[in-house]
Amino acid sequence: MEHASKDTRHNDLHSSQLTLRIWHPNCWTLQTTAATDAGLIAHGVYHTGGVTNARCTAYADSRKHINSLIDEIKSSPLTTEIQCVQEYFNLRARGNAAAGNTTEELLVKYESCNSIHDAFIERGFIPEEEIRVHDGREYWTVIITQDRAEISRRLDEIRSEMNAEISIEGMKSPDTHTQNGSPVVELSERQREVFELAQRRGYYSWPRETSASELATEIDISKTTLLEHLRKAEVKLLSSV
């Protein structure tokens, strides 16, 4: 009877999905994306003997911005090596179409002590999607099987240990009523960034709280490019409804 009681208590815990916005010091991904008009998608992070290898897709609106990001990564004191994957394996020669207009596949090595990855994994946060990095912030989607009080406590531990800023952008649990297959996942990474920024700034409010010109200035692209991203995002979202 005692063992049955313990099993029941364990089964009362349900998994929660969290979307996190993260900043922490001494991070090459945050510093390089903050300095350029390009972003990164981290597909995998692997640790070996104090060295971390990250498999990433760099994306941007133009080849010039991709090259600027690569130059920033090469010159960063926080990285030890960078390789362009296509140069060695000719993988996905046309890049990752789901990421942006222009892409480059990268392998980057850096010291594990500057990674926040293990601080999450050791506390039971399991990445469910690839990590998105742009404008000097990381965006994680993770799964964890704990109640909300314990989740909050563990996040506070990471904030203290890593001197990190972590905000919860969204949270779902089994009793959260959401539409399956959210159409946002069909957007390219750049379309999603622009669309989410427009939402946050009140571009879709009535009356509008910002203009397309103001949004374009904020992320340093032309108004025409911004509107192109918004229109493509809107068409995909409307087509999925």
C-alpha cells in the first residue's frame, strides 16, 4: 500500500511546456547576434572535455548580414573555432528554407563554462525545439515535469548561478486549451521574429500603436522588407485557419 501511494503521488505531476526568453553574460551567440542583423538556430549542443560543439544555422535577409555574423563569431574571444559545414560536406547547399532568405550551416566550438545549457538540463528542463537566438536573446522551448512552484524555484537557481535574465514568454500544460498545430510553426524564423515584434508593439491593435516604418527602424531593415515579411506571415497564418 505504501508503494502504491508513492506511485500515485508521482503520477500527479504533469509535464509543462515553457517558452523562455534568456540573456546571460559571456555568451557568444548573444553578443554576435546583438552586433549584427542576423540570427542563429541551434540544432544541437555537445560537450566533450570542457569544450562545447554547437551545430547552428545562421540566417539573415542578405548574404552581407550572414558574412557579418560569421566575422563576429570568428573574432569573438568566446569562441575557439568555426567551420562552415557546406565547405566540408556540401550539406543543404540551398540552406535551411525554414530559417530565412539567406542561410549558412555552421559548427562552432567554445568553452563549456560559458554555456547555460547544462544549468537547464541538470534541473530537468528538456529542450523540445531548436534554440532560437536573435537580437541578443535566446528563445528556448522546454518540457519539465514539476509543479509551478518548483519550476519557479529552479529557474531562480539558474538566474542566480548564471547571473541570467530569464522570462517566461508562454506556458502550457495538459489542462491548457489550445488549438493543435499552431500555424506559427509554419513561419520562417525571420517572419516569426517580425510578426511577433509587430504583435508586441501593437501593430495589429486598433488603433495601431506603432507604424511599419517604426518597426523597420527598430530592427534596422527597410519598410519594404518588413512589410514583405509581415504579408508572407499573414498569408501563411490565414491559410492555416
